[in-house]
Amino acid sequence: MKLSIKTLCVIIVVAVLGLVVYIFITGGIHYTSDVSGNEGLWGGYQYQKNYKLLRDVFLKKSSQGVAPWGRLVLVPEASLKGHPGRHESSPESIAVYEANPQAAVVRDLGDFKYKIDVVGIVRRGTRLRTIRLDKHKGFSWFFGYVEDLTPYAEILDGEYAGKVVDITDISIYYRKKRGEGIFMYRPEEGVIALSDK
């Protein structure tokens, strides 16, 4: 079967328009790769090491990004001060959430209300094992070239043992050299620390 020049041109135009629409809808072009084996990108964490929680934290479904939408994330209570750049929302405190979970997960911003998708609470002393580091690269209409890292850990004990979680929000981001390179993560003091077990 031979395609006419006109048919071939139509196919190419439709394909290009489809790509343009995709880029417009998603805000850019992005891809993710597993860089777990690159020790230099783990920052203050160590690959395949155990860490323990030093305080109770929320386990919630992520509301950020296009994919992987709904991934599980560990997030401290919103009242915890001193952490710049958290990506996820959380209830004000563990105590408020335990007293009234339905009310605690609704954030009221005046004209806009939204629900925080809390799965539960992961308790102090719970051990985690760092298992994966994803590197995201791409182009965004809003920010230009983007590149970031997401560290993941597996919960080793308790009610949520076996769950894989994003630990970005219980970590502090930094750069090796000021103003240069990709942001890496290290454990947030008072929230997570290397475990001796």
C-alpha cells in the first residue's frame, strides 16, 4: 500500500499537532530515570541503609505532579516549623487529626477548600530502608529546564510495613555548591535519622 504525498502530510501534521497539544496540557516534556546506584546523588542519605522516624508523621497520597499520581508520601504535621519548601500539605498536628480525622483533613483557604488524602499515621521508631532514587528531567512551560530528585524508602515495621514511600518532605534539600547543581536531600533533624538496626 502506497500513501499519497497529501495523506502523508496530513499524518505528519496530525502527529505534530498531537505532540503540541500533549506538551501544552502537561506543561512540558518530562521523563524519570532510576539513579539509585549513583552514590553522589544520594546527598545525606545512604542507599540501602535503615533509618528510623524520630516523631510521628502522616502517610498520605501525593497531590503533586502528573505521575506517579497518588504515590505515598511521608509528611510531618503542618505545625512543624523550620522546614523550607515542603511539597505536600498535611493536617495541622497529629493530635488534631487523631481527635477528629474528618475535620483535620480539610484545608480552608477562604474561596477554596480541599481535602488532604491522609492514609494514616506512621509512628515514631518505625524503620525505613532507602531503596530508590528517581531523577526527573524535562522542560516546563512555566520553569524552563527542570531537574530534580525524589528519594524513596520502604517502611520496614508497623501497620504499613512493605509500603514504598516518597521521603522528600521529611528531608531537607540542599546543593553541594551554592547555586550550582541539582538539589539533593538529607534527613531532617528531629524527624528521621540513620538507624543502628
